[in-house]
Amino acid sequence: MNNTAAEFDVIIEKCSSLFSNKMKDYGTAWRILRTTSLTDQIFIKAQRIRTLEQNGESKVGEGIIPEYIGIINYCVMAIIQLELGSAMNDDTSSIIIADLHAKHLQTAKDLMANKNHDYGEAWREMRVSSLTDLILMKLLRVKSIEDNEGKTIVSEGLDANYLDMINYSIFALIRMGETENVNV
């Protein structure tokens, strides 16, 4: 029997730990980024995953796992930017940022639980490469929404798309068996 909530928590802890350690190294310098820049960073990571999946080798020594973790953290950063706006001279404390990071990961987990109830954990039968493609599709949607100045007619907004990308990335890590040995 799968315990998705526990597996999810393992991945969240890895992402939160890395986020916290990077914040100790760099502070909140990322707060200067507009959400469009964060979307582009996520796109770079997702495209690299797809290239590595297709080519089967990395020439820079980092594999797919750190890229999925990066997608998760960049998506949370984007949601924080949607909430707070970008800041040239950010004075938001690292404690507040860490709390927002945890809050948005919990929101993603709650969304996952609700969708898993309705979809019966269908993602467990999916190929990891399909999860990568879904992330890339969501990124194209996000770029379109951003190009339309955040306006949608019938579609979900930016935050919902970022939350889905967080969940797809966590699903990919779980499918890759990374709840026991995620190394960053």
C-alpha cells in the first residue's frame, strides 16, 4: 500500500531544507525577479529534464532529480511573488519567507490529496517522461497567461498552474523512487 502523504512529506522536507540553506547563502535575492523570470527559470529546468530523458546522459554532472527539486522551489517562489510582488530592496525576513514557502507547499499537498481522491492516484501509472511533458505544457499555459497580463476567460490562474507543476514534480520524484534517497 502506498502512503502518498508520507512520500510527499519526504520530498517537501528535502525541498524545504535546500531552500533554507540557499536562503542562508544568498538571502532573498530572488525577490527581485518578476514571475515571468521565474517561469523562464522553471522552463529551463523542465526543458533540461526532457533533454536528459531523451539523451540519457548529462555533460554537466547534475541529473534529473535536482532539476525537479528546483522546479518545486521555483514554483513556490513564483507563488510567493504573486502574493507579495517583486522587490528591488527586499526587507522581508527569511523567517516570513520560510513560512510562506511551507504554507504554499502545504497548499500543494492539500491539492494533491483532493485530486488523488478524485483521480485514484492515476499518476502512479504514468511514465515520468509524461509528467515532464505535463510540466512543459503547464509552462506554456503560464507563459500565455502572463502574456495576457494574468487575465483568463475560463482557465485557472497562474497560482493553480504553479501548484500543479509542484505536484507533478513531486510525483516524478516519488515515481523515480526518490523518497528514500533524494540527494541534492
